[in-house]
Amino acid sequence: MADNPGDTVPIVAGLTRAEVLEIFEALVRARAAEERLELLFKQGHVGGGVYRSLGQEAGSVGSAYALRRRTDGTGDIIAQTIRETGAVFLMGGRPVDYFRQYLARATSPTRGREANVHWCDWDRGLVGPVSPLGTMVEIMAGITLSFRLRGEDRVGLVYYGDGASSTGAWHEGLNFAGVWQAPVVFISQNNQWAISIPREQQTRSETLAQKGIAYGMPVMQVDGNDPLAVWVAVSEAIDRARQGGGPTLIEAVTYRLMMHTTADDPTKYRTDEDEK
């Protein structure tokens, strides 16, 4: 592709043809890996469950593509969640480690002690998540504040679902980041379901983005199924953070097409209309 002069000319949203193709390849890679993983689960090779990001890959890939991705511990960082396969791969997480992790192999990043994407790789900027919802918002606010205090030109990106925005840790983390102007971007992957609870039954806010206004930070709502729209929004937020403008909250509106997990979710809480 490098031999094609058109690869270096911006064609959409300031991205070149080569960059758009990289985003497309990242989307395909994430879906292909999860499809293979689901097959391994059905064959009995995976304990626990598999968390698919089917239909949500755009938010993960589009956001991570905007980051400064390095493998020497000097780049930007992310706190990935269970459905951020595309972001993990873009940051340099190896597919072989992804499968080893789910298969609980001794050669996995956590030596078989953890599951799914719960692993750290500081060189590649992967800050493994902890399970209590909203907690990584607090942790990433602190980590990214350390970047600012040390004068490092680095930014963090933390993912979470709509349900996490109703937890105490989430609000404490946003308040801390807003007060101290931490260079962090909060990505709310709003797929309309907090496991089995629809969004309207766990928050009265009309949008998740508006929750950030109370903490003095810019907020944006984007189409979470459009990787380019996500890339544009996150790029703007990252530039602001690098220049000392503090955190931004971005709501990527999407929909969870599958069950919460392949292991224990019959989706009986969804109506026939929801399934359509």
C-alpha cells in the first residue's frame, strides 16, 4: 500500500486511504478473533463466558486509533473493558495472548490467573481492568494526573458501559479528574443495557454525556457505530488533554446485539421488539 500515492492523501475526516484501511482491518480483526473465541467456547475449551463486542467494534477501534500507540512504555494508555478487543489489538496486544488469556494458559499474560482482557502490559499501554464497575475511572484519573505532574506528554483513555455511570466510583473519578485537570478521556460505550437492566431503568439522565457537565468538563455524544465519527471526537479530546485542557467525556451510542455473556445470559429480559 505504501507504493500507492493515494495512500498519503486525506480522503475522509483528515484520514488517508491507508489509515482508513488500517481502521477497517482492525474492525475485521476484532470480529474474527471473537468469532473464533466463541467457537472455542462452544467446543468446551473456554471456562466462564465470552464477552462479544459484535456491533460495538467501531467505538473501540475508532477511539484507540486516535491514541499515540507505542510499545516502549512511553505512549498513551487505555483501561480496556470486556468488549474492547479492537482497542487491545490496536494498542499492540497480541491475539495469541488474547486467546491464551481466555483459555487460562500458563503462558498467558496473567499465567492463567485471570480471564478475558483483564491483563496489563505497561509497555503497550494496557492497564488491566478490575471488576468493580467504575473503579478504573478513579484509577485512570490518578495515573494520568501523574503524567501531568511529571510533565509527560501522555494521555489516558478509559472505557466503561452505561451501567458504570451509575456507580459511586465513577462519579468520584470524574470529580477528581475534573478538579485536577487530568489528561484523560472517558469513553462511555452506551449499548443500552447494564447486563439485563435497560438504560432508562438505571439512570434518569437523558444522555450519559450530560453527566460530565456537573464535573466541569466538555462532553460529546457520537454515533458509536461510526468509527470515523468516534475517531474525530476522541482526537479532539486528546488534543485538548495534551494541551492541558483536562478531561473530556464522550458517549458512544450503540446497541448490544448479543447477550451479556455466552455463559449465563438467556436474554429473556429483552422483548421481541428489542430483538428486532
